[in-house]
Amino acid sequence: MPEQEVEIVEVGARDGLQNEPEVVPTATKIALIERLVAAGARRIEVASFVHPKRVPQMADAEAVVAGLPVRPDVTYIGLVLNERGLERALATRDAAGHGIDEIGLVAVAADGFGRANQGMDWQTSVESACRIARRAAADGMRTQATVSVCWGDPFEGEVPLARVIEIVTRLAEAGLAEIALADTIGVAVPVRVTALFERAREAVPNVRLRAHFHNTRNMAIANCWAAHETGVRVFDASLGGLGGCPFAPKATGNVATEDVVYLFERSGIATGLDLEALIATNHWLTEKLGRPLPSMVGRAGGFPQARGDGSSQARGCARS
Ligand code: ZN
């Protein structure tokens, strides 16, 4: 089996933890990222360089990055919403090239969420993302962007498909080689996922499209499959299904990494991730946060192993 047929970008340490009511200690964030790397994660969102007053949970971004395992084979992503954020992310790079490896930018597809999340309308957010993308490229930084609320806005409802396509086209013109379509509030259903990704692929055939789903209405895993059927091969997911968004009322977690890995691996599609190690990390984090995490596979465990085979049984025990 090839090492990796789909790529999972682990966003639990950022999109996941940023919505936790209690501030998670820096050491716990670093330990989580170490465990994710050990489980096979090779692209990980580790921090958000936003103003600490807006997202207090991310105030230790620099400290988290300074404590990351030095792994040239792992790409560490920092989320950046403005020029100041870009400067902070770039400043984490040391002479040896350690620090943030990739910038994640955000554009919004609707004014409602845009004003709440970034204090700007969708047009301004797209212009800002394009401007920062050009600056990051000039600084030799690998950069990608996520378009928020592509399938619906928490304040305005419907988001026109044509507008999302216009945004994706403009981001591609700014040089972004990878763009995620995000269902920030978990309202998408598979038919609409298919429609939007197919149109986006036609509009920007040379861009790598990534899917970012939240499981607010239990549709995320079905949406992942629909996106995969259209040719999407990069998926954001968060360990345990952690997450939410402080600026999107009632938004809940990202699709759970364990669930996505189970979906693909049982379908014969390699993810490069070790499900049992992820489930063990889920249990470890459950203890740290003091509450169960939403992931269904995290609770149920992976596919049952035949009894009588010592090695398989040992793996089955990882759920206890
Ligand atoms: Zn998200």
C-alpha cells in the first residue's frame, strides 16, 4: 500500500484548542503535537498569530513554536489574519530554519462571519489575504489559504456559490497553490460539497483543493467522502473532533481525525496515520481536558481484531 494517498492536516492544536473554555497550558499543547507527530502527522496547524485579546487561548503561539520537536519532515502551520500576524510568524524562524514552516491565511465568503471573525467584509478579507500571500511569498514562506463559511454563514445564511468561486479564483491569481474550502459552521451536505468542489476544480485546475469540515450537524464524515469522490486529497481534521470557533455561535468541532482515518483506511486509502496511536492520544487528551471528546471512533475503537492472535489483541487493548 502506498504510504499516503490522502493527506490529513491536523488542526486540533489550533482550530481545536482555540475554543476551549479553560486556557490549555503550553506544555500540554506541545505534548499533544509530539504525540500527533509520533502517530504519523506530517502537516500540523500549531498556532494562530492573532491578537491575544481576541483569542486568549492562542496567546502563547511563540512559546508553543519554540517548544516544537525539531523535525524537518514535519510542516508546522501558523494561522495568520493580518500583516502583524505574518511578522510574528516569520519571527519564529531561527537561523537553522526551525519554526513556522507554512502560513495559513483566511478569507471569508460572507460579510456576517467576516465582520465577527476578522472585522472586515468578504471583499476586504480577500484583498487582505492576497496581499499577505504576496508578502509571504516574497519572504520565501510556503503559504496556503482557507475560505471560511463557503456553505453558509451564521448571520446571513446562504452564501452564493459564484462568490466562493470568484474568491478561489482571486486567491489562485495571488499565487496560492493550495486553497481550502471550509464549512466553518457545519451546514454543508454531500450534494452541495460535490457541487462546490467540482466548480472550484474547473475554475482553478492547477490549485490543490483542501476540505475543512465541521461536524456541527453530523454531516462532516459524509462530506469528506463526497469531497474525496470529486478528487480532493487533502483534508483538515482535529484529534478527537475538538474545536469550534469563538466567532461563530454554536459552531462545534472539526471532523475528528480518528473518524477520517477510519473512513479512508477501511476503504483501502492510505493516510499515513496510525489509528491506534491517535485513539491513545484521544484518551490522553480526554484526561487532560477532563471531558470526553466528540470522536465516535475515539470512543468505539478501530475495526475489531480477531481473538487468539496475540499481536492483534494487544492492539485492540489500546482502547481501554
Ligand atoms: Zn474550522
